[in-house]
Amino acid sequence: MMPRRLLPTLTVTPMLLLSGCCAMARLFCGPDRSEWVPIAFTTPKATMKTLLEAIRRDNPDVVFRCLGDDYKRTHGGTETVGFSVAWDRLKAETPGLHLAGYAVIPEPSVRVDGKVLYRLDVEGHPIEIELARQHFYEVGDQSWPVPDLARYAKIRNLQPDQNDAERALIDLALPFSPGRKSVSLEQIERAGIGSEWKVAALRVPEAGK
């Protein structure tokens, strides 16, 4: 016959297994393995969703893709390889960051310089994430970040057409290295300009601010 003193332990154990990953237990549950949300940087909220998803899954490769070029240069370099070490250091230096993937995305504050600031409350730990628009141009399968699109693109406003519809043209001048002496338009699969929202700063706010 089983000793009676062991019965409480046996009845408590199933309750612990069924309790799931609460806020206190997430440290021990490991990365999230559910289906990914779409990885996108087209809007500030899309970037925040992508970033928090990557944090929840502890995926440094996708976290790296969320970062702006200036932020990369000051936090682990511009290459994905080796960023894992910087990511572990950043989590250690930022209280609550490892749990930020479970935070609710609040409405942002828009600054006068065009940047967008999100203030997260992560289990009592405040974290600020600042996003900025980053421009780029691409030719084929290569892309280059640029501080100012005006160097590579001009807009020409045209006279309204016969249907009184306003029209404009975008003139592009995109330098690239085709790797051969000459290249024709038929050999270019894709070319254009664009912008994405990337992380410009991630920090713990100072007390009282």
C-alpha cells in the first residue's frame, strides 16, 4: 500500500502540468512554436508585431531584420552572424525584454521628427521602442538603404488628362553593379524604391519620464 504522505504530491503535480505558461512560468516554457504572424515592416504596427513575435520565439535572426541600420551598427554590427551574442547581452541589460513578446501593443506617440514611439508595460517593466522610416532602393535581388530618396528618384507632376485625373511620373536613377559589361532592361527582374519601419532605439526609460 502506498504511504499516505505521498498523496498530496501526486495530486498537485497534474495541476502544475495543466496550468500552462503563466507570466511567472514563461522563463521555463521556452520559445513559442506556434504559427508565425506575417513578417512585415510596412507600417509601425506591422513592425511591432513582427518584433514582438520574434522576441516571443527568441529568434535573433528576425529580431535583427527588425533593426534599423544605425541601431545595428551600435548594437552588434551589420551582419546577422554574431548578432545572437549581442541579442543575449541586450536581453540581460534590458529588464523584461525576454517577456516583451507577450506585451499588448499600445497606441504610439508620433514625434515631430516623424519617428514613432511605443511604450510597453512588460510585467511591470517599462520598455520604450522607437521606430523610424528607413528608405531603400532595389535592383534585382539586391537592395541598398539610403538616407534620402531624392538622390535617386524625382516626381514630375503632369497636366490633368482628358478625364481631369491628376497624374505624375516617378523618374528613377538607381545605380547598381550588374557584374557584366552591359545589361538590358529585359534582364532586370525588379527595380524600385521603398521604405520600411525599423527599430531606431530600444531602451528602458529613465525614472520619472
